Amino acid sequence: MLNNAAPFFISKSIETHILSTGCDVGPYSSELIESGYKVHHISFKKSPQYLWRLLLFFKKEKFDVIHIHPERGFMMHALTAKLAGVGKIFRTYHSVFLFSGFLRKRKKLERWLLVHLLGLKNISIGSSVQQVERNLFNNQTTIIPNWADNQKFYPASEGERRELRSIYGLFDSDIVLVSVGSCSQVKNHAAIINALEKVKEKVPNIVYFHAGEGELLQSEQELAKQKGVTNFTRFFGNTNQVREILALSDIYIMPSLHEGFGISALEASYCGLPIIAYDVYGLRDIVINNVNGFLIDPNQEKLVDAIVKLSKNDELRKKMGGEARGLALANFDMESSISLLIESYNN
């Protein structure tokens, strides 16, 4: 997303810095520098020394705007920016924070204090995040939709699709399910693997591709072995060929337990794929049931039924795939979102 935004910032003469607060500067720092960002690193610690280094950094650079993204330490970051004399402070909420008990009360108070004492401007990446912030924390936010690169993700022509399928050892008649994302509890890829055994009985030509890694990758591979579905399941790990994999596929599947916003579902939509997703926060922002895919209750049987129904109906897949791309281009346009962000900085 940041690489996509760089040319827009440059065209508006906005000098943009990125502060990494992780253990190291991060694997994408060289790409970001190449795109035109100035990248800095201060390792996050809950200590006076960290805050002092942060304060000196803010004062040295004399920023007009500070835009905070992580939930971790956001209050101390905002207070430090204010102490450094930064005039405009923004916060974007990227996830649905389903806190409960005392933690929710504390976070609610923090949000109120920063808005009313510091004049913090709050942004949500989608309607689900906005809803949770409003209902759980009484926190009012403005939506600036997340974006993906619709120039990078686009449907394959018939010729390209046939060529890609040949390269990946697929038949034209194969129905390819695809998921993209980290292998984690929240992404819930186990639901797909558990469904494949029953789907195969009704759709013999089904194939499942997954791109992405994570802490549960090995256990998902083991589950595929236990279920006897390894001969039509492929794990690609982290790959730069995501668009290729989407372009040769038929159905995008995302049974996440919740999302802030389903970026990978948006990329699949740009590629013209119908989406099967659980009816949860984040995915409701992208999928309209029976229009650009199926939005279903988190239920194994319903997941199997949705996969089978879409796999057996070529016309429905094409219709929903066309709707998916049209809605994605209309509602999640990269240039519009970046323009809204720049306008917010300037106001």
C-alpha cells in the first residue's frame, strides 16, 4: 500500500517519513526507500529512554503531521508528538479491537482523551472498523478505505489463463480454490482443508492453492495429510506470484474469524474472482451475499455447500466475478483513497 501511495505524495510535494518501531527496520525498508520514503528506526520499549529518543526525533525532523498506525503504544506516541510541537496528529485504526472488561474501558478513555485534549483525528479503514470503534469505544472515525494496486491485480485473458494453468500443471477443467494470507488462527485455513474432503466427493476436479506462510503452516500441511487431500492441495509459501495464482483460479475463499479489512479479498476481486467468505467484521465490507460471492455463517456445512454450488455453476462464477471486479473498482479506488488522505492532511 505504501509503495502504491508514494507517487501521489511526491506529486503533491509531500515529504514522507516512516518510523519503524520493531526489533529491526523491517524487510521492506529498501523497497520503501527506493519508492521515495525516508525510513527511520527506533526499537519500541516501554521506557523513558524510548520516549526521549522519540521526542528528540520528532523535534529534529519538525514534522507538520504525525500519522500513527499501530495500536501498541499509540497514546504515548501521540502525547510525545504533541510535546514535540507537532500541529496535526492522525490515527488510523486497521483492525477491529474486540477488547473487553477493564482493557476496553481503558482504551475507551485513551481514545476520548486524545481526541478532546490533543485534537487527534481518527480514521478507519472500512465500515466494520468504524462500527466497532463507535459501538465499543464511542470513538467517531472517518472512513478512508484501504486500497490495493488495481494496476497490478487484474483478470487474465483466456490465453494467459490457459498458459498459466499449463505452467502450474492444471487441466482446463480443474476448479481452483485459492486463499492468500498468513497461516494463523484468525485466518482459519483449517476450515478450508476440513471442507475439501466432502467437496471432493461432489466436485472431483477441485484443486486448492494457498499462498502465504505463518506459525500454523506446518500444522495446516499436516491436517491436509490427515484428511487425505494433499494430492490436490498446494502450499506455495510466501511468493511474488500472487497475481498469477489468482489469475488462474476460479474461486477465492476466506473463512477468517474476523478482519479489519480483507486486502487479499480485494486483490482477488480486482482479478475478477467471486468470493466465498464468512460473515464477519471486515469481510462484510467487501462481499455482498449473492452478488459478488457468498457471505455465509461460520459453519463447516455451509462452507462446503457454497464451494460446491459455485464450483458447479460456470455462469454464476463469471457473473459474480464480474460483479466483484466492478464493485472493487467502484468502492475501493486507490487514487480516491490517497486523495482523501492527502486532503485530510491539508485541512
